[in-house]
Amino acid sequence: MPQDIRKTFFITGVSTGFGRAFSEAALADGHRVVGTLRNEQARAEFEQLAHGRSFGRLLDVTDTDAIAPTVAEVETNIGPIDVLINNAGYGHEGTIEESPLEDLRRQFDVNVFGAVAVIKAVLPFMRERRSGHIINITSMGGLVTFPGLGYYNSSKFALEGLSEALAKEMKPFGIAVTAVEPGGFRTDWAGRSMIRGVRSIADYDATFEPIRKTRQERSGKQIGDPSKAARAILTLVQSVNPPFHLLLGSDALGFVREKLASLDSDIKTWEPLTLSTDVDA
């Protein structure tokens, strides 16, 4: 790849799943990738993927004090970050009533606060250069909800809202922001990467247990191919006019279209009551 079109990616959570797939695709296309990992062995292995173009950095996104210095070091020693992919995250499964508040705090620490801290660390550099692309990996679960994923859904809804507002703030500076919403992909999201809450209330057994069982059985058999998602991300990065939102997968498309149709129906049905609250002219 010619030097002038080679980009430097900063990708969080590159050990497995989407993060690894995104990294490998970018490296295969000749780009440089700085990936964050949480142990030394994984970091060393990552740097062997493409000598001189794959750079590992030890970072846990919940250690927010360490994020800005890490980004600054990368900018100084490796080069300007062209593309940030906020990928680090995990799923929490459990009904809202049964799940402790501490589980929600942890979910937001990783999926929201960690992502925001990385964004805030790269923005001064991108804003000064008047260029860059921030890609937040949210989920179709940031637009539609599923029983037993309330904490996860709420974290991804939060990241969706933040992405939309950030896109409007960054537009004058030539910085693109895209929320990417994958459906079900063959990563370990529903396997070892998911935290499953302890069950304690029998009233939920009939509705929740079949859903939990199905989710476990489908892990690794989802319709989405991570390598194809990675190619889609590269197409997104190369776009002159990237979208604010990008769905990945036919299941995500179906669920979101169903949600939009339902929302539109509610708006039309309740429009008289909605309009009744305005101050009389």
C-alpha cells in the first residue's frame, strides 16, 4: 500500500473476536494497527502479526487515568492516529430485577466510560489535524432490546446517543463518527465473554430460562462472519462520506426495521395526545 494512503488504526480489545478480526484485516491491507491488550503475552503475540506495523499496548479501558498517556505516547512514537475503533466491551445477561446495581456499574465502566475516555484522549489530536474517523462498535442491541440484556442494552443505547451527539460536534472539524451496530456474529460474545447473572426469582423461569438456553446454544453458530464484518469496516473507513450509523448483518437489519415500524405505528396512533400538550395559541 502506498505510504500516503496507509492509515494508523487504534483499536481497543484486540485479543479475540471483532478486535482481532478488524486488526488482521487492516494489517492485511497494509495499514498500521495499535491494539490494546490486557496481558504481556497477548501483547507480544499481537506484535508478531506484522512486524513493524502491529503494535501492542497494555491497557484496560477501565483504567481511565492510563488512557490519555497511552494515546499521547502512540501519537509521539508511532504516529498520528487516523482511525479509532472503540471495540472493547462485553455482554451482561440477567433480568433487571435479579441483577445487582454493581453489575450495571461495571457494564458502563467498560462499554461506556472506557470508550468515552479513549475518545476524549484522541480528540485533541484529531481536532488539531482536522481529520480522523471514530468508530464506536455498539450493537443492534443499542437500537433494539431483548429480555435479559437490559444492562447491556442500556450501555449500548448510551454509546449510540453519545456517538450521534459527537458526530454533530465533530462535523465542523472534518472528523467522522460512526456507530456500528452488529447483529449476531461468530465471536465469543455470547460465550466466555458474557457475564451471566445468578438467577434468584422463580417468576422469571418460564420466560427467561428458554431465552438463556437458546442464546448459549447459538453461540458460535450465529449468522455473522467476523472476517466479513472486518472487510465492511475497511470499506467504511475508505468512504468519502461515511454514515452516522452502520448495521452489520441481516438479523440486525430485520430487528431494526421491525423496531422502526413499531415506533412509527405508536407515533401515528398517539399523535393526537402528543399534540395536545402544546401551549394553546
